Amino acid sequence: MAKQPKAADYRQMNDEQLALTLKDIERDLFKLRFQSATDRLETPSEMLKARRSIARIKTVQRQRELANEKLEEKKA
């Protein structure tokens, strides 16, 4: 089983990589939800892991957004 990426791993990625990773994980979560609805989901914990990864990525994106806003305020 692959190790779950941590927030520090996501912080090392650039914005484009983060967006692509987020898109992939959201697609996987959709597939997992579909499997769950049709009673074909083998490991329910995968849904939780996907949701947590999405939350981590969105947190990193928001932190960067706030940091950029703060820089803009200092320039103005």
C-alpha cells in the first residue's frame, strides 16, 4: 500500500502540479463514490483518504493565495 502524501509533500509542488493532483484525486473520489453506491467498493477507507488529500491540497492552495494577497498589500 502506498504511503499517503502529507501537506509538506504538497507544499513542494508548484501550483500547476497541485491543480492536476487535485483533479486526479477528485476523479478517483467520484469513482469510489460510484463503486460505493453500487456495493462494489472493496476498501471504504479509500474514500476517507481521498477526502483528506483533497482537504490538504485545498489548504495548501489557500495558504498560498493568502500569502500572495499579503505580498500585494505590502507592495501597495
